[in-house]
Amino acid sequence: MGQQVERLAEFVAGVTWESIPAAVQEQARLVFLDTLGVILVGSQHPEVASIRGRLLCEGGSGASVYARGFSTTDPRTAALLNGTAARSVELGEVHRFASGQAAIQALPAILATAEVLGGDGRTVSGRELLTALVVGHEVTGRFARAVTKRRLAHQNGQWPMLGAIAAAARLRSFDASRLSLAIRLGATLVLTPSYTNVVAGATVLNVAGGMSGFAGLLAPELALAGFVAQPDAIEEAFGELVGDGFDPENLNEELGQRWEITQIHFRLRACCNPIYSALDALEQALAELRPQPEEVERIDVETFAFASVMKNADPPNYFAAKYSLPHAAAAMIVRGETGYGGFTEEVVRDPRIADLRRRVRVTEDPALNEAVPRLKPARVTLALRDGRSTTRMVQSSRGGAEQPYSRDELVGKFRELAAAVLSERGVEEVESRVSRLDRTGFGELLETLRSNSR
């Protein structure tokens, strides 16, 4: 097995909450709160509720499903359901420089593992939860940087799965050797989701993300049960099977100095992150011209290659709409927002939005590709029927470290999303508990959630 993988495992097993810089600790609390809200609102999607009903009828007890009623089932199923709910919303944070959505795939495994440990009589502290979340980001981000990705391969259930496994193994106090084994076992479990899923509106992509939570519970159990992984399982999986290359030298660059959880982009728009810059530019243009929807002649978007393919003007369902720049632009103009409410089945079928989607033209500007991934630029021209027009250029959208959303904006997002499942009082109490999670226990947070469910 590679020394670089072993060194990363040693770091994950040995890092302590106290050794994590204060700014990173605060980021972890904010990511925890943000992701919790995403899980809660995602539980309301029809297909998520449906599969929950089907799986829970077979379930026993062990861990909570973060949805109305907070029912319990076996821990692996709970993690699968919570992870699938989180993925369905397209509002979880993303890595800015490498493909990865660590929190929505790791936190479900962390929560289920914490509940299992609590049922076994161990008190799990908030510091342990937050530390596990931090190391889940470390493993996800560092593997993402090391993999040469295939063109159509989506990262759901791939390197974020290993991040979820590492986070859960860390919470179980695995030493470096056993933690490494759990991660290498997980390399055999990685999935093969595709970006073509999003164009087709194939919501099975969200289950691929949920499977990371499932594997986060399963792989540590396999390690404890005595299963064996080949020494180079990770190198083979990402270098030859689901990736086109793997450079382990990237795994430990600035280890303990550059924290991957600080390299993320929070999201307030419920759509794919690469189109954010275009939406920010459109927002500026709309603020200047202030048109009514019927006054818009056309919207021309020039952007980098990856974002330019998200141009389907007739998305078949809410999920495909999240990957349609024409839909997001139309929702912004007609509804004045691109949050959770802009991507429902009702909005997709709105004839005003459908008409406006067809006035959005998206093309690639090859010159803009050179700045990616450091920047994700877009140029938008808004032209009105009265002859007025304006062009706005955005090099990189808000949400990252250079142009962060304010804490108030992110807390406001949590309050809106969590209200789908929690009472008004519950939203306030959960927000308060997460803000001081490093000074309290997981049991108190879980009880607050369960007792305030709608």
C-alpha cells in the first residue's frame, strides 16, 4: 500500500479538536448546521418519502431518519435515507477546486454512527462529531485532488464515499491501521454514477450519494469483522477502474495546514454550482434594468466548458431543472429567487418560466476555460424588447472564501429549510445547540431534534 495513503490515515486517526485552528472549528460548526438543514428539507421530496416508507417497513431500530416523526431503522438504512435526502436538494456545500461534496455524504454516516455508539452506552461529544466532519472533508478533498477524473463520471459515491468511511471510522476511534483498512475496503464499494443522469432527470444519482452514508457504516464493520482489502485497492480503483489516474503525491500536500473544509463553496441557490457565476451576473443585470418577464428579448450566456453544457431549455423534472441554466435564469426573473422554491415540479411546469427558458442561449467561450478551477467565469448579456441591454461579467460567484455569504445568510437558509420538518421553536433550539456543539453532547442535539419534529 502507498505510504501517502498511510500517512493520511495516521493524520485522520490522530488529529484532535484542540489541534484544529479556531477558524476551521467555526467553519465546521457552520457546515454542520448548513448540511443538517439540507437533510431535513430533502426528506420532504416525494421519491425520498416513498423509499423511506418502503425501507422502514423492513427496518428495526438503531438510528434516526431525519424526517418528520424521526422514526428509527437500522443504522445503514438511516444513513442511506438521510444521505439521499441531502443529495436531492442540490444545496449542500461543494469543494471549490476539486469535485467533491463531502458533508452531505459524510454527515449521515457520522450521525448514524454516533447514535449506534450512544446505544452501546458510549457518550459521544459534539467535539467528536465536528472532528469527524473535518476529517471527512480532508479525505474527500485530498482524494479528489489526486484522481484524474473521467469526463462523464460524477463524484457521488466515489471519493466522498471514502471520506464518509474515514469520518465514521474516526468517530469509532479506529487507529491508523484499522482506519486505513476501512478506507481500502471502501474502495471496492465505489459506484459509477454519471453526469448524464442530471440531463435525464435521473434522481437515482441522489441514491448514489446516499450510498456513501451506507458504506460509512458498512466498511468499518467489515474491518472489525476481519475482511481483507488488497494493499493497493485505492490506487487501483481510482487509477484504473473509476478514474483515469491517481497521483498519491497530492494526498498530503500542506497536511495540517490547508484544511479542506475551508476550501468549500456554500450554496444558497438550489442548482448546480458551475452555473452560479452566470446567475450572479444575471442578478446584477436585472438590478440595473429592472425588467418585467415579458420585456426580456433574450439572455446570452457565455461561460466555461463545463457550465456551458447545462443548457437544456426543457428539463423533464425538478431534478433536471437544477442543472439547467435556462431554468435557473427564468426562475430568477419570474420568481425573483433561485432557492429551494425555484426548483419544484410546479415551477418547472409554469408556462411563464417555460417560455422564458427558451429565450436563454448558453455558449462556451474557450478563453474562459483557462481560469478554471481557480475561477469559474461567466458573461451575461440581458437584452430587452425596448432596445435596452447590458452585459455583466463575473469571474467567480459568491459563496467561497473570497466572496463569502454572511453568517446571517447561511443561518437564514438553515431556518428556511429546517422549518419543513421542525417546529419554529425547534429550529431556534437546534440552531443554538449546533452553535455550541463543541461544548455539549450529541444526545442533547438528537433529543432536541426528535422532540421538536412536526
